[in-house]
Amino acid sequence: QVQLVESGGDLRQPGGSLRLSCAASGMIFGIYTMGWYRQTPGKQRELVAVITGGGITNYADSVKGRFTISRDNSKNTVYLQMNSLRPEDTAVYYCNAQSPNRAYSYWGQGTQVTVSS
């Protein structure tokens, strides 16, 4: 059974930094594309960043240059380093795992990030 557990969400002031972690189990982690998405009330979940098993990354324009996604296949964990945080980054952040053929997609329970002075 695939399980994704996010952690690291917190309250930060604008300009601050935060690192999210997502620990995966029950899957061959290294072959999955891992991603971070976020959602605010009344809005659709949106892509923040993804990283393939080979380490290729892609980012939403709104976070380019501020956020960095990385993975440690030895720890079955994906990270999202968030710098220069803005109030508009406030959201619930979800970890996603997608199988190589896109047949399966799994979600974590989400972690709250709040950016406010």
C-alpha cells in the first residue's frame, strides 16, 4: 500500500524560508515522478514543482527561482525548499507520486503553509 506523508508545514513571515518533506513507502520510489501541488479554499489544486526519477525538474512560473524540489532515493523522500516566501504562497501543500506509465497517482494528506506578518 502506497503511503505519502508530508511534514514541515508552518507559519512564516514574508521573505522567510521553509522546507517540506514527503516520505514515501509501499512503492519503488526511484521510478516514480514526484511532485508538490498546492490548494487554497475555493481554488483548484495547482502544480508547484515536479521531479522525475532521473532528476528532471519543472516548476510553476510563480515559484521559479524561489522554490527547489529535490529527492533522496536512498531515503524515499522528496523535498521542497521554499525561499523568499510570499503571502500568496499560503496554501495546503500536497505531495504526489505518479507511476512511470501514469496509470497510478497517489496523494499525501497535505501540510499547511501560512505566510503572514
